[in-house]
Amino acid sequence: MSRSALVKFMSLAAIWGCSFLFMRIIAPVVGGFWTAEMRLAIGALTLLTLMQVRHLPLNTHHWRHYMVTGFLNCALPFTLFGLAGRVLPAGYSAVLNSTVPLWVSVFGIWLLKDPITPQGFIALLLGITGVALVAQPSGDIVWSHAFVSGVLACTVASMVYALSAIYTKTRAVGVSPQAMATMSQLFGAAMLLPVACFASPEIGDITMPVVISTLLLGIMCSGIAFWLFYQLINEIGPLMVSGVTFFVPLFGMLWGWLILNEHLGWNVFGGCALIIAGAFLLYLNNLKAQKVKHEQLL
């Protein structure tokens, strides 16, 4: 990996880690639905601008794929993480989000009949144990209905991300990834708008930190981050880029501690280590499978 690619890689992890911080600032004020809606709308506008500047086509004839991924990869998970942001520290949400590769493996075994290797089985056990550890209150958090609801929201959001990844891999083959990222956010914003208008609670006082966090969440975390993501895919390949998953929860916990003074217990750090270890085993498993496939083609 070149120095330029490494800078982009770590920047991407830091930016996506920031998203949980921003949601934690925004969601208690405007609610989970409007947090997701504003993120999608601003992110879509950012990506549309970048697409226009680069003269890249939107391929609107793929609108059915955009609609499905707009719901599975944008509207639903963004809303669930927004709802969790009302009650959970940013670090909790970031760690639970890192389970996505594990859920991709689970759904791949269930829906696509992918074979499971001993290494993959150990990875899933590590991930499940990690989630069980994180799903315990610690630090400033106590057992409550709100805490359990927040953990469930993050877990379901991660599962939905995994379903979206499987859909994209199996059904949306050949669709431009830049167009997919842009249009799925646009469709997601359109689908979520009427729900946000009717389902959101009363909005609190809009302060400058909330405004700035909203703009950064949309422009950076949903706009620029996706652009960096696809640049890295072209530079170092999709498998290497997937390694960013290991660093996002670390940045999520770091930003929560530095800016919001969040105090997380040993169980969150231990659970994070187990989840990352499980995801890393799956990463090595995929790397080995890709190498074998490449050798067979030679």
C-alpha cells in the first residue's frame, strides 16, 4: 500500500468513526428519523455534485437496484443507528457496527449456501461472544429498556447492512459503485422523508454544534467518505479496503472519549477486540480463498 493510499485508508476509518460521534450529538435533539434524513439528503447532494464535476453517469435505468439498496443500505440502517444515538454512547454503536462482516458470513451460509470453514466457524464464535460482552451496560450506562433497545437497533442495522452487501454482490452486478452510492442515498432520502415528517418526536433546541455535526455527517461521512472508499477500491482492491472495518470502532471510541468524555467499561473494549479478531479471521479466510481462485485461473 502506497503512502497516499495509507493516508486515504486511515482518513476513511477516522471519518466513518466520526459518524457515530455526530449521530450521538444530533439524535437526542432532532430524533433518529431526522438524523438519518438529513444525513442522506446532504450526502446525496454532495455525491451528486462530485458525479457532475467528474462527468460520471448516474445510470438511472438501474433504479430498482437503487431503490432496494436505498432502503437496505441507507434509510433503514441510518435510522436505526440514529435511534440508537439517542441513548447509546458513540463507542457502543461503533463497536456493534463492526459486526457487519460477521453477519455477511452468517447470511452467506444461510442464503447463498456458502461453505463454512473451521476458521470461519471460530470467527463467528468470537464475534458472537464479542457482541454478548458489548451488550452489557458499563461505565455511565445502566440496564434499562432504552439501553436494550439501542443495542438491538445497532445489531439489526448491522444485519441489514450485511443483507444489502449480499444483494449488491448477487443482484446488482455491473452497476457503477459511484452511481450506486449516490442514487441509493437519494432514493433513501426520498423514502424516509414522509416517515420523518410524521414519526419524529418534537425537535429540541438547534444549537451550533448540532448544525455543524449535521453538515459534517452528511458531507464527510456520507459524501466524501464514500468517494474515498471507491478511490481506494481502484487503488488497492476491495478486499484490502474491507480492512477499514477493523479501525472504525477504534476511532469511534476515541472520538467519543475525546469529545464527549464517554467512559466505557472493560466489556466494551474486550468485546471490540473479539469482534475485530473474528472479522480479521474472516478477512484472512477471504484472502486465502481469493488467492486459491487466482491460482486456479493461471
